[in-house]
Amino acid sequence: MDNEKGIIAKRSLDHLAGFYNSNYGAFQELKEALGIDLWFTDHFRAYFICRNRLYRSNYDGDQGVHYGSTLNRVKKIIKELYVLLRGVRGSTKVSCDHLIISNARDENAYGNRRFHGLDFPTLHNRPLFDLKNPSENNYALKRHEVYSDALLLAYLLSTSFIKDSIRFFSQFKQIENKLEVTGDTEPHRYLKEHFIQQKTFFFLMYIKFRAFELFFKRSNIGSILLSDENSPQQRVIQCAAFSRGVKIYAFQHGNIHDLHPAYIYKQYIHRPQLPTITFTWGTYFTNLLVNKGGYNQSQVITLGRLLPFVPKKQDARLKKLTGFLLYASQPQRDQELRYQTVRDIMDVLKKIGYEKKLVIRPHPKEKNDSIYFKASTETGFDNFLIDRTTDLQTHFELCDILLVAFSTVGTEFISQMKPMIVFDYNRQDLMGWVHNKVGIPVYEKADLEKILRKNSLTVDKSINESYIQNFYLTDKSTISNLKESIGAN
């Protein structure tokens, strides 16, 4: 079953490319009319919808996305308009050689954590209808001279907005009638249905694209630097910059694997607009993007990671501990598998009477802790704590062992030269940690019990060091190498 899930994941990427390729003419006509290929703004989500539909053909799994009520939608629109109107005093022009496009999720009180150490001007990009962190947004609006709300508001108040809106809905109606279902009929059918259902989403992405096109037309900017470049609300900026001849420098912001829908496009006969240069963490990722991602060799440079700045913090409860097990959790599409992992960990720790505490580090997007308490109740295991306070580096320094599935946290941990246990129930080894012998695999619950019953777990430092060279270069010279690559010295 696990191997079959891996096959389904691969088939899902093939279905996306197959549907697009069979309708290439229609998508190209839409792109020529609007200036942007809308298909690729939704690529990540379309992949997971396709994959989950195929999963449900074989398994009783994910039940799909549940949307809020009409009242909740109206509330969101009102809140969005309120936040947007605060941009009325913002600047809509800037002149500089290099401009950082700051993803809102990368912002904190110390600036942009991903581009810490670079002194280039910054434009704050607040995603539309992403109102989960209003305090961060308020701070950013006060701090940044130029931000996306001001650009979008200026565009909405222009006559171009009305003309563009008419053009969009006219062209979208045409492609609705032109899209055909061929080949793998069932997956292509619901990919067509999904594309048409996303009309409102595509319209929002289109108007943001046009707003940034106007911005780049009015501003004298040589290049932009951005992370998470293939997420929808960063991609539209990338496309707008490209349309105005602005160079685009993108930075790897997480682990990349050969089933990553934000990076793998080789199956397409016409690939999306890719950055002028994508900087990777190591040679493995450079080769992966060229060999399987559809990138040209000239579009990828191995740079290493720009280490984010994170202030030191420590939960007071950790001061009483002498080492602990650290479980770095993360959101997963397969909620059943996510819960199974947590339950198995607690069940094994209870069974073997493991003395040291389990410290759970939820992903920042995870707000609901109910699965941990549910697993605790079912297993009778209560020797754990949930820690959202301690910074990642401190967690690394204090823990004895890391438990992880496929989070980027695992790659960052390898330089600690401590044991890392990898939950790979689907036997996909997405991060390559098992293949490269830097992670101890757990394919089923019994494996975890065997591992933890050992008196000691050892790490071959030479293997970890070799991995770092290939996958996770970090060095004080990274910033100077970056500036040399983009001609910013």
C-alpha cells in the first residue's frame, strides 16, 4: 500500500502535465491575452487535489476541503478591504538596483528572517485574504515604505482595473469552453472542474499581477530577490517582474524532492516562467532542478543557505530537563497518517518506559493541539510537553534525539551530529535522509521500539559532513558570494 501511494504521487504530477499539455493551445491563448499563465499559479494546490482524489479511489482517506459559510466569506471580504485601505498613504514607486520582495510569513520584529544580513530595500508582500496574523501585518505596514497593499489599491482605483476585469472574465469564459478532457479521462475531468471552479482565485491573482506590472513599469528596479517564489502570491510578482525585464533571483526555502509540485516541471512541453537564477543549498538540489525540474543549467547556482536570524528563547520547563526527545511536527495532507505517527510515538514510549520527556515542537501553522491530547488519552502516555516558545537552535542544542517525518527541520539538524529518527511510513524517503544514511528509518511502529531500546545511538560524523556538502552548505561567506553573483558588490 505504501509503495502504491508513492506511485500515485508520481502519477499526480504526470496527470497535471498531461492535462496542460493536451490543452496547450487553449492555455497559451489565455496567457497571450492576460500576460500570465494562470495554470501555474495554482499548481501546488491542484497537485494535492489530484493526488488526494487518487488516494480516495484506493483508500478511505482525506475527505476534501471544507469551505466556510457565506457569512464567514463576507466577514473575510470586509476585513480584507479594511486592511487594504490602510495602504492609501503608501508609496507606489521605488528606484533601486536590487529589491527584496518580503513574504509576509517571513516577517518578524527583526525584519525579514530569510534575508537577514542583506541591506537591500524591501517591499512587503501581504498575501490577499491571509489575515491570520494581523499584528504582524500592522507592524509591517508601519515599518516598510513600500508594500503590496498600496500598489494594489492604486491599481484598483485606476481605469485599467475595469478594463482588465472585463478582459479577464471574457477570456476565462472562452477557456472554459475550450478545455478538453482526453487521455486519462477521470483525473483530467476533475482537473478541468477544479480549474474552472477557481475563477475567483485566478481573478485575485490576475489583478495582483497587473498591479505589480504597473509598479515595475513606474519604478526603476534592476532585480528582485524573493523566497517561496512559486507560491501563488509570490509567483504573480515574479511574472510581473519578468514582463518588465526585471531580473529575478530566487532562494531555496525548504527541502526539494523529485515529487515537489512547486519545483518539478520537466513533464511540461511549455514550462512556467522560472527565475533568472535560483540559488540552492547544495549541489544535490542544483542537479535535481536541472535533471528533473526542467531548469536550465544557467538558471541554477549552488550558493548555500542564508541563515535566518532568530532570537534566542527558551521555555522555562526545559531548564528542568537533562536532555529530551524532540518531535518536530508539521502539517500533512494525510491527517490519518499524521495522527498515526503521533500515537505510535507515545504508544512506544509508554510501552518501553522511556524516561526522558518528549518535547513536541509544532509547526508554526499548526494551531490545534487536540491530536496530541487524543493520542495521550488513548495510549496513557503523559510524559510530554508542547513547546512553541523555544527557538529551533536551542531545541537542537538541548535535545538528545530528533524525531521527524519530512520537515526541513531535519536537514537543519544534521550538522548537530546527533541521531535523527525519520518516520517514513510510505517508504518514499522524500528528503533522501535514509538513502544518505543521516537518518534512521521507521517504516512501522515496531521499528521505533527497536531503535529506542538500544543502549546508545551513534552518528558517523564523516557521513553527516558529506551530506552537508551536498545538501546544506552554510558559511559566513554565503552573503558575499550572493552579492558577487548578482553584481551587488
